[in-house]
Amino acid sequence: MKSYQTWFGEGPELSVLRMLGLFDRPADEKALGAILKPPAIRGLTEALTDLSPAEWRTILAKLRRARLLAGEDPHSPGQLDTHPLVREYFGEQLRSQQTDAWKECNRRLYHYYRGLPSPLPNSFREMEPLLLAVICGCNAGVFREALHEVYMPRIQQGDSSFAARGSRSGRRVALGFRSLFREWTLGITR
């Protein structure tokens, strides 16, 4: 990965790879758009915020030619994907070396994801953006907001414990978030 980093230099291609490192799956074009909205994120998106669509496609084409970005999937247009090891390497680099940029990206993704579903989703699938919102909110350091504005009222749905009902995966998610918020409340950091 370091050789690609040297080859590209600190340019827009590395910024795209670092942004893709924020995701644990293919990145949706709209989620990336939330990160790229002005104002630019210092040290990350300055070279990307005012690009024309042709310039954006050129950057993606360079990454595809280097085999760092998967070809466009006709079944999932608007999604950008890379190998999990590439995501992990550049995501960890962003988190550890550009902490402020990493937190700002997560803050923007938190606001993007929490606005996607209906106020009270009826299924686990509809709830997925809210789960992502809580994860991004915690990464951004807005624990209290993620807990009181998303997790409790919209995922747990108050006292009804919606996320814990029904599926086994829903119960696991609810327990995982409870543990995360308990650690935050007690001041335990990872």
C-alpha cells in the first residue's frame, strides 16, 4: 500500500481511498457526497470538493487502472468498492494520522444516515441507516446525541425495545449498542 501512496503522492486519489476506508462495505455515492459537501475537510477533501463530474471520473479511472477500486457494478450503480484490506489500511491511516478529518467525516455521515429512514422504521432493513448513524456518531464523539436522538427514540423506539424484538441479529445489535453506550457512560475508551 505504501508504494501506491508514494506513486499517487498526497493527491485526490489518496483522499478517495481514505474516504472509502470509512466504510465497511461499498460506499454509496450519496454518502460520499455528504463527506464532500463544503466546507472542505482540511487535509482530506480540499482537492475534491470543487471537481467537475469529468474530473471525478478521471480520479476513479486512475484508481481502477491501479486495481485499487473495483469496476462499476451494473447492479449497484453509484457504489464505489475496494478490497477490504485497502479499506482497512487507508481507513486506519485516516483515523490515526488525521483524527480531526476522520471525526468530521463521521460527523457528516452521522447526520446523513440519521436523515435517511422514516422517523420510526418498521423493519430491521429500514433501520440499517440508523444503526450506521449511531456507529458514525460514536466515532465522531457525539455519543450523547447518538444515544438520545437516534438510538433510544428511533432504534429502541422508547420502551418498546424494537431492535431487540424479532430477529436474533436485532437482539445482538441492541446488546452491542447497550455495551457501547455503557462503556461511554463509564468513560471506558478503546
